[in-house]
Amino acid sequence: MKINEMPACFLQHELFYLTAPELSRSEEMQSKLNEFSSFHHEFLLWSPGFHSLASVQKNILDSADNFLNDTDEYKFFIIDRKSDDLLGCISLFIRNRTIPYIEIGYWLATDAMGKGIMPEACKLVTKMASEYFNAKRIEIRTAGRNVRSQSVALKCGFRLEAKLAYERLDSAGMIDDTFIYRYSS
């Protein structure tokens, strides 16, 4: 899919816009990832603590390839309208095209947290998943202790559907539950 084929109503917000991954933002993304707070590292197991430029570039290239070939994931950069800074990423993971079933995943730069950006970005991609991709199932999975991510899900109209007890480990090896939130329009 090409981003310019998507209606602007799914990509535009008064504070930010969503765009496909761009290699030109590799160093900026590396910097944001390497500035992650301990909160990020506790719950984002894919974040090793230090991200090399090469690993970030590979991630962006893989994401761009997925986007263009309609496979696995649509990753969007969240870009501030005023400063043009990268604020974070939000993804639609394609879990089952036949249903269609999509999971939303996201991260926000440490300096962008607490400003209401992620709930608004999540609302945009939820609308995109529902109306553009006609998803029948849209979900967000969070760690049981990740109350910030749970708050995002609730602010966006998701409801707690299931709690999987002792289902995951955090980065310190601590056992935690997984909460599954499902969107219900």
C-alpha cells in the first residue's frame, strides 16, 4: 500500500500526522529509542537498551517493505506538526487477514509522554483499522502492570476482554499478566 492512497482523515490530527517509515529519520529514531526511560524498557521487550544505527535502519527498511507489500504490519511514524520531530510509532499488526483481525502496538518517545498524543494516535489507527481495513477484531495487548498502556486502550473505546494470568515476563524476568483489550464501536 502506498501512504498517498490512504484518505487523509486516517493520517491527520491537529497536533501530529502519521507517515510511513522513512530511512531519512533513522538517526532521529535511534536517538529516541536510546533515550527510552526505564518504563519503556520494563514493558518493551524488543528494546535492548541500546539501538545501533544499523539495527534501526534495518527495522525501518523492513517496516517500509511490509508497508509497501501489505504484509505483517503497517508501521506509522507519529510526527509533530509544529516541530516536525518524531514522537513515536504506532503499528497495525495483521494477525489474520481472513477475519480481518488487527492488533495495535505503539511506543512514544520519553519526551512526548504525558501530552495526550498516544490516545489520539490510537484513535486514528483504530478508525483506520475499522473503516479502511474493515477489521472485525481490533485489539491491544498490554502487560498487567502497564497502566499507561491500559489507559490508552480505555480512552480509545477498547474494553478489557481477557486477562491471561502469569502469561509474560518483563525485561527483569518478573512474571506478569497480559490484558487483552478489544475495540467495540
